[in-house]
Amino acid sequence: MSSSVPKVRLAGGLEICRVLNGMWQVSGAHGTVNKTKAVEAMQAYVDAGLTTFDMADIYGPAEEIYGQFSNQLKSSGSAAPALQGLTKFVPRPGPMDRKVVEKALQRSMSRMQVDALDCVQ
């Protein structure tokens, strides 16, 4: 059963939950992460109406876990709510050009199993 979670519309039209599911906890900095259990645990948040997930390219397997969950949800055949995947691009210090940025965004899309990113910070 999904509760009513307040949402906000960002510039550009993206609607997200006012309360985000932060995924830094799966970065691995707090110990080994069981990806299967992490993917399974995400369902409880979505069932509660919390459909917006916040991650970063440096949060270990966070983008991959989101991608596995999103793909599993879409494949379930049931009427699944739309998810919003917010990620961050955290470049290493050094030369920056378009190729570096495009490669990083492509890597995030691949990990998240999406054709386009909802939001990049």
C-alpha cells in the first residue's frame, strides 16, 4: 500500500519526492554490501511511496543496485510506479573536457540501466 508522499516539480518538469532515498549507505564505506538484499530492500521504500533515489558515481555499487531494482520492477509485469534516479558526477581532479563528462554519464546510464538520466548534480 502506497502512502501519499509530498512531491515537488523541479525546473524542467521532473517530479520527485520531497523525501529522497539516499543510497550513500551502500557505498561500501560501512562494510560489505549484499547487492541482492539491497535490491530487495528497495521495494519497501517504493511500497511506502518513496520513489526517488539519490546516488552518485562514487557511491560504490549504488547506481548498479538502482539499475537492478528498476529493471526488476519494470519486468515484474505489475503496475509499478515511476522511479526517479538522481545521481551525481564526481570527477577526479585533472583535465576536464567534453569526452570525460560524456564517458562518466554513459557509465552512469549503463550502471542504472537507463537510456537517459533523470537528474545529474
